[in-house]
Amino acid sequence: MQGSLPPRPRTARGRALRAGGVVASAALLLPLVSAGPSATAERSGPGSLQGEFAAAAARYQVPPSVLLGVSYLQSRWDTHSGAPSVSGGYGPMHLTDARTALAEAPHHSDGTEDARGDTARPLTAPVRVTVPDTAELPAPLRTLDRAARLTGLPAEELRTSPAANVRGGAALLAAAQRELGEPLSADPAHWYGAVARFSGADDSATAAAYARDVYEVIRAGERRTTDSGQRVALSALPGVEPDTGQLSRLGLRAGDPARTECPRTVSCSWVPAPYEEFGEGDYGNHDLADRPASQKIDYIVIHDTEGSWDTTLKLIKDPEYVSWHYTLRSSDGRIAQHVPVKDVGWHAGNWYVNAKSVGLEHEGFLAAPDAWYTESMYRSSARLVAYLAKKYQVPLDRQHILGHDNVPGTTASTVPGMHTDPGPYWDWAHYFELLGAPLRASGGANPSVVTIRPDYAASRPPYTGCESAGTACAPHGSGAVRLRTAPDANAPLVKDAGLRPGGQDSTADVNDTGARASTGQRYAVAGRQGDWTAIWYLGQKAWFLDPAAAPAAVGTKAPVLTPRAGLAEVPVYGRAYPEAAAYPAGVPVQPVSPLPYKLLAGQRYVVGGEGPGEYYYAATFDPAGHHVVRGTERYYQIQFGHRIAFVKAADVEVRPAGR
């Protein structure tokens, strides 16, 4: 979410504990929806996960395709090594058991943090966070208990054994089908009501969106290698047309009034963030604006909540707190919109980015393997982002679809406190596939620019800090690569002078972005040696392992820039503010403060955008006093390190793609 303080430790255990004690939503990741016929087996013998799906489907008379389709949407068939998800779910079927979970302080709980990121009006109100008692947890967070009663299997076995977990999910789905008065049919089309019901949703729109995704998977088919190295396949059944009329028999409430700005293909409700005045000029929790008429929207920022859906919605309703535009629920991809897109949310910790972005919070925690970014949430998010990108003409690339961890600090003092979500385990490659903009090669052999693109499942750089500081995280797929000072696995990691002003080394901590490049980010090549590729990164050469047999990057055509002839170095900025002469009377001039980095002569950085300096002055409750200040001095956006940055056009020269 927002960022101004140094990131707090986010442990795997802590995330699991927070997930259970904090999440009190009746529609969290309910794994009851699973089953489906006609699924081909790949390595389907005894002991294989494919075989366990087939056996469970046969035992409980659930179509294998439905079982596989629901499990794919819940976990993409991953086991997460027995660790719980954000909402306390376990295993491929995401059976939930959050009874003993404890709550920890969620993201945005530091009272001194300034998500607004504007020194003209810094946030001063303390944050008030309360979490529900575990006794308040609803049935959707206790599905593992019911699975234990239905199967006779111990709860611990359902948590830790993939075979038992799949059996539990099949038993739950079969029970739901019987409760609906439907036969245990071999035809997946007859299971629509059970799938919709077991999404855990209490409204028809969310249930329908979830069921639509499950049947989309069934019709298209899927296959992948899971986190445990198992190959699982679901053969396509393109002719399956479910009986959607069953939805009306579920007794779910109707959807919310259509005030939201969402595509029709998602479930979306209006949960408004309050815009209130407190007296003496103080107000919250966002700013009224008139975008895109007043300012173009250039970015969509992807956050994770580091807390539960319920706690996150409580925070957004606090008029003295911060705000973002949308929250997405982990269990079923349900979306809540809080702030109209035309208005400016306080979410990124950088006022320049806030004024030109839309913020999306995704329920979850970044420290793997416990952060369970579900397929439902990925798909719902991708539909929303594709809709917003088309409507507001935001390019579908990683220069404009940013993680919160890609947003720069505004000044040298704020760099160390910028947030690190959604972290190295967010699957950007899969996300962009869902967006319809896959990250593919566009350059030839020995390109001068590369796009970071490791194989997510196979790439497992070691991280620490998931369980406790310095402790190794469990191996997990990642879309990030680690950067070193030389083409040697034993060479030190590159340093980040802004993140660690004292010159300390970068680390492998899951929250340390100082020596990390992420999927979709583009960098100019600085050298090659054997299996290693060097890129220009934070004013230095940074090497990553990039063997031809398992490349971590693909060639790309993109323009680059370098310091103008005669300049040994040029300053780098965290915001593109106008020159002083552009400010009208009554609007305080904002300093154009360089970051503690230098772009040196001979180095090249990929251009991500270009435009005039802008500043949205919004320090009063009445928007009549707001002004967009637009200068004549122009800036280029670049991929400078793990985060974007800006340089003045007058300081650099641009070289077209391929040169």
C-alpha cells in the first residue's frame, strides 16, 4: 500500500496469523467449488497429483474437469508446501482453517506514514486500526473443519497432504451439490450452481463472476508444472455450456447499484472512501479532481494490502486515513471501488504518481510462500486493468503498469521508506498474459535492450526474511532476478545508494529491492560475458545470470537515453515537477529535488515516457482552490533501478530503438 516508513518485517508466519485473525469476510477463499469431468491425466499414476484429482473425483462423483477447474482458479494446483494462504487456506483446494490465527498490525498501520507524498500538505492524522476477534470468523474461513467431518480425515492431514486436501475439496463440492437438490452428474454443465455457491460469495454478481472463470478454464483447458514439480493437465472441453439459470435459486442478494467504474465481466461494488472536512483546513481521505480532463492518467499501480479484506475496507472508510481506488479480494476476485477514477487517491507515497495514477490494492501478503495471489484475483484484476487502460489510454507495459515497489521516492529522505509490494512473487508474466499483452521478445540476437523475463516456476532465487530476519525463505517461483557487481555467482550484490545512504550492502531479504530487476522491466545492455548479461542500473553495471538454455531476459526494441555530449553526469529525480516560473501566484513552488543517484556519461537507460513537468496543487477541501501547474521544461521517465525515475530532457539525448 502506501510508503514512507522503512518496510516492516513481514514474516511468513505473521502473514498466516494475520490472515486468520483479521479476515472476517463471508466470501473469502472458499475452496468448496471444485470438480469436473473428462480431465486427461499426465503422470496420473499412484502418488501423482493428477492421479489424486482423478481418484477424488471418482470417489465423490464429482466431474474431474470441475474439480480441476476450481482448484486451478483457487491455487493453480499449487500446494504451497503446506503453508496457508492470505485467508488461511491450505493446499490445492484451499481448504480454510483460520480459527487459531492471530492478528498483527496490517499494512498502512504506521501512524506517521504519508501515503499522500506531498510536502505541501503532509498527512498528520494517526492511524486507528482494529481487528476482529477470531470468534467472528465466518464459515468460509472454516471449510477445512467441514471437510474433516465429511471425509473423516484429520485436520492436520487435510492441511499438509495434497491427496487428502483434494479429497476434502471434492467431498465439500459433492455435499453442496446434494444440498442444492442437484444430481451427482458426470456432466460439468450441471454443477454451475454448486460452483457459484461455493465461491463463498453472498451476492449473485460475485458468484457468477467466479463460476464464469471456472467454466472458462474448463472450456479452454490448462496445463502447468506446479510448485511441487507435478505436471497437471485439464483437457479443453469447449462445448460445455453450464446451466446458469441455477444462479437464481441460490438466494443470493442482488449486486450493488451500478455506480462503479468496472467492466461487466467482474463483480464490483461501491464502498466509498469518505471525503470529509475536519476543521482548520484539515480534510481527508482523498482529493477531488477532474481527470483525465485536468491531468492524463499515466499509471496503474498494483499494491498488495499486507492485511485482510475486512481490515482493508475498515481503513478505507476512515476519513482521516489514506485511500486508493479499488480493493480486490483474494478468495474470489471481488472488487470494491472506493474513489472515482477522476479523483486522486492517497496510496503511492509519491504525489506526482498519485496525481497521475489509479491505485489497486490486492488482498494478500508479499512474503512467499504464504502470499497466495489467487487465479481468481489475477483474472479479475487483469480485466479491471485492461478496462481502465483502454478507457484512459494507459499503455499495457511495465513502464505504466507499476508495482508499488516500482514507485520512486520523492526526495533522498523518502527513498529508504518506499514500500516493496507486491514483491518478487507476484507473477507479472502470467498477469500480462491475462491482460492480453504478453511479455515477448521484440529484438534480435545480441539486442541492446532486454526485458527481464525469467521462467517464473523454474526461477527460484533464494530469499530471506519470510519467517524471520535472515532466515531462508522456502524455495518459490519468482519473476525477479538478482543483480551482482561482476559475472560471478559469488560476486557482491550491487548497492543502492538511496536505499542505504551509509553504503551498506544489498541483501537477499524479500523486501530488499536494492539489487533486483523484475519481469517486464526494460534495461539497456551494458555487457555480456559467458552466461551473464550486464545492464545499466542505478548508475552502475549490474550482472545477472542469463544462460542461453534458460534465459532470464528477452531482446527488446526500445529507445534509450544517455547524458548529452559534454555532460559527465546528470541528476535523477523521483518526480517530474515544473520549473519555478510556471507556478501562478498563490501556489507554492515545489522544489525539484534530485535523488541520491547520478546518470553517468556513457550509460544508457530505457525511455518509458516523456512529458512536461506537472504538479497538482490540492491543499484545500474545496476543489475550487486546486490548480494543475504545467511547465515548459520536459522530462523523460526511465527505468533506473528497480523503480522508475525521471530526468530532464535538456540533460540527455535520446537514441531510437536498435541504436
